[in-house]
Amino acid sequence: MNLSTIAQVFQIKPKTLYSWYRNVISDYHQDKQTGNFAGHQVYDYDASTGEIRKEQVVHIFKQENFGEAMSIDEKMIGGKYSTIISNPETGKIALLIESVKPLVVAQAIALFSQEKRQGLKYISSDMSPMYKKICREMFPNAKIIIDKFHVIKHIMDALNTVRLNIKSKLKVKKEPSTNNPNGWSDVEFLEKTKYLLYKRSTLLDTEQRQLLAKLFEQHADLFKAYQLVEEIRAWYEPKNIGKKLYTMHYQLKKWIDKVKKSGLKSFNFIIKMFTNHWDDILNYFINGHSNAKAENLNGRIQRFLMTNYGTRDKDFFFYRTQIYFS
């Protein structure tokens, strides 16, 4: 329940309730004075001269939330990107700083004890070179795991690119088509089946299977792309977690060979993606660690942002974020 709804129940203005909550009901001012909130600062400085550009507050720092497996991700809050390090086991935030600058983020991570940082076994991340570099430097003993869902997203984008390329070459016709279901034109057929292409074949009902079968009869490249996507999603299935990495390496290499032979240009960047992040992608199969809970946390923060007076008072927003999510 958001503040506006509570205010309506008690027939008071939302701004009035917000002011009471901030200045009277909460411990916001007391926690700021004692350092329980925003008690740490790092510095944005010029690496070549050492000149300090500005002081940067670490809004959330909870060493007790740091575990043996963590996730690092970015989140847009109030028009600026923040870096969030969270514990996937507990779903709690260990670090939140309103910056994605490597020097600033590294300083914030350095606030964790050396024992914590060296004891980290796994850290999941997207494919950001910046985050990967920070993880290698600040968590020397941790295995970096490229988040499964970021990989799948890029592959689905490649599939959709194949669809869009086909669509761009079709002529727009107003009259019904006798070749397609429901009289759809070729362009309409591609649009109507767009989201079916994102579903696993095992989750399609009979009618949906028939629609895709008809679509694939007309567009062989789309069928090849869909098959490749199905295979890599099967490779990522939970049943493969814990298997020997050389087994998963071999299966991935066979899939890459199929991609090369397919001749699908939109999948070329997928080959490059796997090549650049090969070992870190394979590390997923050690224990299935991913950013799924971190993404879920991002979603909950977004809902919290939308229903709780937004970030017009950003400092207090981060204070409330600390209370609810750390």
C-alpha cells in the first residue's frame, strides 16, 4: 500500500503524511547523524592528477548481507544509473551507490572487509566489460558467471532480427491472403506470430504449433533461427547444472558450428558474444547462479519507486530502499 492510499484512508493530504513520515515517524534524521544511513563516502577523482571532482555518498552499505555468492547489476533510479550488489540467497542489498564509474564503484566495494571480498566464491553479472573488470580486481577468488538471462535475451534479439529482415522485404497488401491462416497478409502473419516465436516448443498448444509450422513453411531462415534458439535454451535447462564443464563446452561448440553453417548473419554477433565470454558463460553450470533474483529485486525497487512518492526526495528514497530491501 502506498503513501497516497494511506493518506486517503485517513483523509489527509499525501504530502502531509509524507512529511510526517520523513521528519517524525521514521528515524531518517537520527540514522543520518549516527551513520546508520549514508555513513560512507567515496570520491570521484581524476585518475591522472588525483584531483577530487566530487564526494559520492554510498547510500546502502550492509556488510552483513554479503555472502559467498553475490550479484552485481545496474538500475536506473531517478534518471541516473546506480550499481547494486545483492545477495541472491537472501534477496537483500549489500551495496547501493548512485554511480557506474569504475573508480567510484571499486572504492565502494573496498569498504567490505578483505575477508568478505576474498571469501566470495561466485559473482553473477551481465556482459559489461566494466563490471567484469571490477569483479576480477575486487573479488580475486570469485568465479564470474555471466547471467543466463542476459545471454538468452541477446539470442532472442537475433531471432527477432531474422523476423524483421524477412518482414522488411515483404510487400504490404490490403486484400486478404488465401495462403495464410485467417486471411492474414504475409506481414500480418509475421506480426501475429511474433510472440509465439519466443515460446518454447514444448509450451505451444496444437493451434500454436500449426501456426508456426505454416510460418516456417514460408520462411526457412526463420525456422533455422527458431531451431537454434530452441537448442541453446535446452542447453541452459536446469537438468544440466552440475554436469562436467567439458561436456557443456563440447555441446556449446557443436551449437556454434551449427550457427556458422546456418548462414544467418544476424547470429554472427552471438558467436562473438560466446567467444568473448566463453568461460564465464560456462561457469553457470557449476551451480546455476544467475541474476534472476537481482532482476526481481530491480523490479520490486521499480514498483516501490512508482508507488511511494518517487525520487523527488532522492536521499529519503534511498533511506526507505535501505529499510525495505536490505
